[in-house]
Amino acid sequence: MTFTGRELRTTLTEDGTLTLSLEDVTVPAPGPDEIVVRVEAAPINPSDLGLLLGPADMKTLESSGTEERPIATFRLPKAILGGLRPRIGQSLAVGNEGAGIVVAAGEKAKALEGRRVGMVGGAMFADYRVLKAREALPLPDGATSAEGAAMFVNPLTALGFVETMRMEGHTAIVHTAAASNLGQMLQKLCLADGIPLVNIVRSEEQADILRALGATHVLDSRAEDFRKRLTDAVAETGATLAFDAIGGGDLGSTVLQAMEQAASRNATEYSRYGSSVFKQLYVYGALDPSPSTLNRLAFGFTWSVSGWLLFNFLRRAGAEVNARMRQRVVDELTTTFASRYTATIGLAEALRPDVLKAYERKATGEKYLIDPTRG
Amino acid sequence: MTFTGRELRTTLTEDGTLTLSLEDVTVPAPGPDEIVVRVEAAPINPSDLGLLLGPADMKTLESSGTEERPIATFRLPKAILGGLRPRIGQSLAVGNEGAGIVVAAGEKAKALEGRRVGMVGGAMFADYRVLKAREALPLPDGATSAEGAAMFVNPLTALGFVETMRMEGHTAIVHTAAASNLGQMLQKLCLADGIPLVNIVRSEEQADILRALGATHVLDSRAEDFRKRLTDAVAETGATLAFDAIGGGDLGSTVLQAMEQAASRNATEYSRYGSSVFKQLYVYGALDPSPSTLNRLAFGFTWSVSGWLLFNFLRRAGAEVNARMRQRVVDELTTTFASRYTATIGLAEALRPDVLKAYERKATGEKYLIDPTRG
């Protein structure tokens, strides 16, 4: 028995045209340790957008095709094609994670047949997905695919932040764009584990979301006294570690500066090289793809700014930590790790102009869940 | 017996006035493990300038006082005093390192009496310096104070770069502002130890200095094909580690981008998160104090940009590595670790307007050696 279904594809051609479309694909029969899953839910995560849309400008969006087989096209300026060269001409499948029903299983994976599983590994914006059984995790009894669709990227990232903090000897965390689904999970985790967390948001509405969860430190970066309040919060919590989803601009630099000022409040003598307190900023997202600006002179020489990537972290953390984190996700799937969505849409609807354009305002927290069974 | 002499002091007052002057100081009698050194040579290192001049604008320089006791004054805008607050009102001594004759010694340090020593620890722009015997290193027989004046900061930094490379698993180095005294030492070390080094300079004159030492990879950042040649050199050497003396602007970012492009030349499939090759940029100087710009999208998520500070490194490296590095400096003092100076000047001359202004063009490599015995 084979399964044929639609797969969302993104293709960039030499002339700078980026095309999103649905292609028919027959998934191969599962190998002995593989399963075929009928996808019932897959979130459009910020981490999917780089592959899905690249640096596409929404102003160039043109829609064509039919309601069932829509096509979205963007024009990219040739000047920015350089860094994208490796993907030119390839029809790429999209979707980091999802959940669904196991409709076929190889001989070593029979136990999963008929089970609802969460899964990770790409190409989830599709009707069917074949994958290794170990890349899937059975959902707890009674959990829906919508509940299990986002059990990897955000939960493991939030847990990864906490593990990174412990591995590197920090005791508190600063988080930007903190009202995101991920940010809410992190706040819940930090409350449960007694870790001081300084949340940076950019509206009172976002602040309210976090306060409703019990957050103590919630700062609006647009407030006039933001820098002073940030330094106060960093001094109070002792945070020397920050995770930044934004990347562009100077917010990360401002966080390092606040850490430096908090450290030098207690300094007894002037050091021309800045404080000896090590300050670490991890950039894990690119909500603002523009360059990062580091005002180094404001925070001395004892600091590091690094990329943070879930896959790199999981490799570094090792099998034991990975297993412990996955178990916690399963145990707290519908509490700590619950996600909220703006709307649930079908696969064809994912190419609707208003849905695509919503991601231009991605920092606003609009987030869609794709359910291919809806059409 | 006590010694009285001049000490160069830098003082910032609440109103934004930065004053350089010579003050009379009587050094305390040496403790049992201390020595008094009559300073004969002390280099004005780039690393001294932050303390000496801070962010002073040379256009505001006013000279007063006498030829023997000159005074140099700068006006700093109040807006930038914030980060300098800890030093306001303090008369600070300057000069990271130097060399001279031991003119008095405590009972446990008698062996050093009459010896010529190199020393590190601040306040070297002075006629006399009292310090712990272990902060001084006897010069090899026949070595002059001029030869031993710079045996700590640059030699240990160059050796520290190589040790850092080994500790962190890299196999080649990229260096900016590479024609500096430090850069020349690094090139000599890398040749001796068989380490591929990519030198970035900004004139043909600087390139010639390095080529005369036997450098293979010397790139002029002002050349039109700089980026392409940098990527080629990084690909050829396999460099994934860079040390940047400049800090400001986007040169560091350009180096990371070259490393990323070199890594993806061999990539077989497109990764939206960039290559999995870890790229490390260390910023160890601030020849350009303006902000650093990181074009993150050009180099993915597997990277780190960090401050590199000699004192932090020495602490991290531990006693054994420290001892090994110091011994190598003594052994190769007049070869690998020889420094060149634009001129040797007296202590009073260090406050001459033309000398101070030379440091505005500090990236040009002008470098003075202070010999207080000259006046």
C-alpha cells in the first residue's frame, strides 16, 4: 500500500523567482524501522519562515493557480541571491514539526500503527510523511494532533535555554520577544524551576500575557525608562545570560550593557577593560533580519555573542539530557507546553495572501496551525 | 632609602575635563618580596590608550604647563561620561608594562638587586615602580631595557592566540590589523609552529612588512577583490578562528561570512541555518571604537563573537601554560618578540601634542617607547 498526497514546496529559480505551490507526492513504502503518518496538524513556526519565504518581500507577492492548487510567487532582487545559491533550482519541502496518525508501519515499528504521534524533521506541510520511528513520539492518551503538533521545536528550545543556563554556570535568564509561544513556555518552566527570568516585550498587551502567567519581570522595550528598568531587573536577578529572538538592531547590545552596568554597580575600582563578569548573549532567531549592532565599548571585553541553534544544542547535550527533556514534554504537553494559534487552516489556505502577509508582522505573535485534512 | 620620581597621571573630572600631567610620587620602601625598579623603557601600547586618553577627541586638546611639567587637557562631552563614572575624580597611573634596573629589593628578593627586569602591572610611565618580585622577569644577559620593555602584552597575546587556537580545536588563524608589532610576532610564531595564518592589512606598505617576514597570505582589505580573496584564503587554510584588533565596523562580520562561504563550498545540501562549521571571532582591540556590525544572515547560526582579554586568557590557561609562554618569551626576546618603535621619547615628551595626536592615527602603526631617563 502506498500513499499519495500534497506537499507544500518552495522553489527559488536563477532569475530570483520564489514560488510556493502544492505538489503531488507518493511517499515510499516504509522501511522496517519507518512509519507513514497522515499529518493532522503542523504549526507554521518562525523557524520555518527562512526556508518557506527566505528574504521575500511581501510587496512582490502575486497569487495565481486555483483555490485547491494555489500558487504564490515573489520576486527577489538578484543582489541577495548570493547566499541562497545552494537552494537555487531545488523544490524544497517545508515544515519542521507536526503530528498525525500512523497509517502504515515497517515490521520493527508495528507498535506505532494507528497511534497518534508528534514528529520532527522537515517536510511536515504535507498530507503524508514517512519517517524513522525514533523521530516520532507517541502522544499521551487523549491528546489531539493539534496539542502534539508543536511538541519539539518550542518545548525543546525552552528546555534547551534552561539546560544551557545550567551547563554554562548562569543562574538567571533575559529573554526578548518574550510573549511568544516559546516565551510563555519558558516563563512557565522558569516559575516551576525557580529560575529568575527577565522578559522583554514591546507592548503592554504582550506584557499582560506574561503577567497572567505569573511573570515578575516584564519590561516594555518601548518605555522611556526601559534601559534603567532593565539594568535594575538584571541587577536584581543576577542574569548574565540572554536569549534573543530578534537579532537585528541593538537590543542584544543593550542587554549586554545592562548586565555590565549591573556588574559595575558593585565594582570597587575602575577597570578600563570593563567588569570581569562574563556576559553571554545567544541569538536564536531573526525576527529582525537586519544586522546586529554591538556597542562593545559599553560592555568591556568579557562577553560573548553566539548563534544558538536547537539542533546544535541537542547534539552537544547528549542522549541522557535529550531523553529527559522529551519525557518532560510528554508529561507537560497540555500544560507547560500548550501552544496557542491564531487560526487552524488547510494546506491550500497556507498559501492565501492574508496568511502569508501575517508573517510580515511575525513579531506580533500571529501563528497558524495547518491541518491538511481540512483541504 | 626611598625613591621619589615622576608618574604620568590621567584624571577625569565631573565636568568632563580629562587632564594628563606628571606628578611627584615617593614610592614606598619595598616589602620583603618586593623590588623597586628605575624605569628605563615603557612602550605606549594600544592597550594603554583606553586608560590614558579614554574617548578623548584630539580636536579638543589644549597644552599648558612647562616643558618639564607639561599638561595636556581634553574636553569630553557630558553625554559619554556615563560609562566612565567609576574613574571620575581619580588620578590614575598609566603604562601596562616596562623594563628597568632594580635599585632596591626586600629581603626575599635580594637576588634581583642590580638586575635588569621586564615587568607588567600598570603605572609604568614613571621614574620608579615598586612591585612584587614575581611580577618581574629578569632579562637575558646583555638585553637592554628597550628590548625587554614589551615582553608581556604583545608576546603573551600572540602566544595566547596560538594557545587559544589549540585549546578550542581550530587549526588556522585569521588576523586583522596584522602588520602591528603584535601581528609581526604572530606571523613569526605561526611560521615557526607551522600554523596557517591569514593576515588582513590595509595598505601595500603593511603587506610588504609581513611578506618580508615570510607571510603567505596577506590581504589588503581595501582591494576590490578582497572578499573573494579572503574566502579563497580561508578555504585554503581551513581557518575557523579570527582575532580582530579593530572591533568597529563590519570587517569581523566579513571574516565570518568568508568562513561560512568557504564551508558551504563543500556543502552537498542547502541548510537554512547555515553551515554546521563552528566559526569563532575574537575581538581583542578597539582600533575603531565605533559599534560592530554583524550581518548574521550571511553566516548562519553556528558562530560566536567574543571579547578576548589577555588577563582573562592567562587566568583560564593556568600556571603551566603561563610558565611555558613566559619561558618562550625570554628565549626569543630579541628574535620572535622584538618590537619596533617610531621613536624613543622622555616622560615629559609623552605629553607633547604631536605624540598624543599620533595615536589618533593609531592604526598606522606609529608607536613610541618612553625612556624616563631622557627627561
